[in-house]
Amino acid sequence: PACSRGGSVRARARSRRGRPLRSPPPPPRANPPPPPVRGLPSPAPGVNAAAVESLRRFGGPAPARKPAGGLFGLFGGAAAPAAKGPVQVDTSLPRHLEAQGAEVHQLGARVRELFAGGQFGDALGVAERRLDLCRRTYGSEHAMYATCLNDVATFEQVFARYDRAEALFEEASKIQKKLLGQGHPHTIATLQNLAALYTAKGDAPKAEAMQLLVQALQLSSSGGGDGP
């Protein structure tokens, strides 16, 4: 009958009206932030953000490997192109010091491991130990000692202890100029470290002057000029 059909229609309408409304769909998720450059973590409290940013720009730590003619400081990725026939670093040791030399290498690998994990304080402690062991193994007039000075100076920079960082970088630079020459890639890389330090300090004139020196040395080393 028509009345029966009308009643069932009205009943279905009341049933639909009584249903709870569906929740609206969730808004689209925002794009995730880009990952940190080269896997470096964000600066921890107490760490100088500008110095860490300098590390990011300069490429982070060089790969850990045995000391045999490359700059193994934390800015190793920014080293200048190899000069023609650069002085080779002699890392050979007497037999009774070989175990200490191996430990210097192992501590260097540990420094980079801690650096990559953002454990800058621990990395500085290991770098200090490595510097002392390197001095007792190779002496304080050796290119490997200059490399260890670079590592310690880098972390001093991260913690905004700029005076000590600058003194250590300068000591490393003097050793390298004396032993390797002004245009050697190791020497140039240390000057790049100093340029990054001046940038972190906010000393734009010194940073610019150092970068100009670095560029002139790179040009000279590549055979494109007579140097400064």
C-alpha cells in the first residue's frame, strides 16, 4: 500500500538524520624539513651555531684513514687541489714507536666518529689526548702534529673559544709553512680553517683577506700565477 511505502521512506530518512556525522579528513601533512647537511646534527646547547655552520659549509670531517700525505683535520674536505709535486709527509716511525703511531690513527678515527654524532665535547677530549700522544710520538715539529693541532682548534672554535682556536691554527700553519711550503695543500687548508674562524667570530675583514690569500695560493699552486 502507498501509506506503507511512505512510512518506510520517512523511517529511512529519520534513520539517516540520526546517524553521526563523519569526521572530516585530516589535512595534508606538511613537507618534512630537509635533512641536515652531510649528516651533521643540529648544534647542541652551549655549542656555537655559527662555528658548526662553518663546519657544514666546509664539508665536515675528512674520512678517517692512515696518515700518509693528506690533511686529516676536520676541514679536510675543503683542502685545495693538490699542488704539482707537493712535499710528501713522512709518517714512518722507529719500531718502538709504531704502536703509538697506530694509536694516533685510532684516536683520529674516534674523533671523527664523535664529531659525526654531535658529541663535540667528547670529541674535543679525544682530540686533546691525540694531540698529546702525537707530540710524544712524532714531536712538535712534524706535519702530523700540525694536523692534530687543527683538530683541537676546530672544536675550540665550535665552543666559541676563539682565542685558543686561533693560536692553535696559527701554530699549525707555521709548522706547515716551514716543513711543507706555503703552497702545499695542507698549509692552504689550515689557512681556510682560519678564514672560517674569522667568519664565525664575525670578523669580516680578516675573513675576506684570508680568503683572498687562499685563492692566490691555490692559483699559484695550480700553475696559474706567480703567487702573492
